[in-house]
Amino acid sequence: MAKLPNEKPNPERVAVLRSLPLEVKEQITGEEAEAFMYGRELPDSLLEKLKEYLNEEKP
């Protein structure tokens, strides 16, 4: 999905991506990173790569 002209990435999400271990960052595609930084629906492939770093919300 293309970025909107004035759309900016969420700085907190950018910081999260930067804080990941190198071996995890190397596995993340540009499309996955863009979805995460811009608050879009996350692909299942990215959720799988980040599963040990995500906190599940309890109902």
C-alpha cells in the first residue's frame, strides 16, 4: 500500500523496530516494516516474526 503524501511514520513504532535484535530486523520486509510504522493491519508473516516481542491483550 502506498503512503499518503503527508503521512508520517509513528515515531514510537519506528523506535520499536530499531530496538529489535539484528537477526529479527534482517527478516522483516519493507512492506512489513511500512505496515507497522504507519499503523496499518499487520501481515501474519510479521506477527509470526514478532510473536515473542508482542504482549497479548487479555479480554
